[in-house]
Amino acid sequence: MNYSAEFLGLPLIVTVEDGVIKKISYEKNNLLKKNKEIEREILKFWKSEESSLSFVVEGLSEKVRKILYKAAEIPFGKVSSYGDISKAVFGSKKYSRLVGYAMSVNPLSPIVPCHRVIHSNGEVRGFTGSLKYKIKLLRLEGVPVNNGKVDKAFFARL
DNA sequence: TTGCGCAACGTGT
DNA sequence: ACACGTTGCGCAA
């Protein structure tokens, strides 16, 4: 079932089946009426709070799915790097490029918080949508971004 | 300190 | 064959 929801001013279409969120996409001009309950649950995921819904990642390779599940563990107000996620999932940083790919095809933004994945040196770059939006989200979470960089103190331990 | 070339990964074109 | 939401390394300014 598809629901329409607004997240921080952006219109989303949320696909839910049996209490499981399967897909979230940004839709500029959708005509569905907004579902307040879904909106609340999405907000909970964003804030790393308990939700009555769960989610699954489907339709992608095993490696890419593992990456996305790991990225989903990055808590509100923290960040991680492509390399750290690669290390956490596969024990090596050599898949960091693949982590970037996984973020770019992330079917569950913002539940899988791809905006919290940045470069290992703290630089905030690379986002399929606008980079301004990625930085805006981080600031809303209390993560300072100065000269396009995040302090090492905000890196989460996965 | 900055920059550039490189290899390694999997996916889409 | 090539380009990607990368990374660390070596080596040159």
C-alpha cells in the first residue's frame, strides 16, 4: 500500500506491506493525501526512536543490502564514513566505493540515513539530491558543518 | 599542505 | 570499456 507523507517539507511516497516499510521515494507533485500516522513513524526512524513499523531492503545484491542495514545503525546526530561502513561490514575498507554506490541507490531514505555517510576526512560531499539538503539535515540533527567538514568527534562507532 | 595517479569493489550503460 | 556519493598510498610541488 502506498502512502503520502511529508518529511521536513519534502513530499514522500511510502510503500508499506504488513507493517513493513519497503520503499520510500521522493515525489514532487503527488496527489495522494497525507497520512499523519506514517509521517510520525518516519520522523521516529529519523530520530532513532522506536517505531511500530519495521523495514526491509529488497531488490539489491546481498552486499549492498548489508551495507544499507549497517548504515541504518548510524544514530541521530552522528555520522560515519564510506570506509568505516565497509570495514564494519566486510572487515576491510576496500568496499568503500561500493558503499557510495549503495547510498546512491538507497531505497529507504531517510530511514537508511545516507545523509550521515561522509568522507573519512570529515568532508561532506556526494549526494544524489542536493548537497545543500544533506548539510541541512545534518545541521538539523545538531551536527555542525564548518567549511564543508564535520569534526571527528561526531563519527559514530559501528 | 595541496594535488595527482593508482588500484580495488560491484552495478548500470 | 567506462563512470560512480571512496580510500589510502606514494610522490611531487
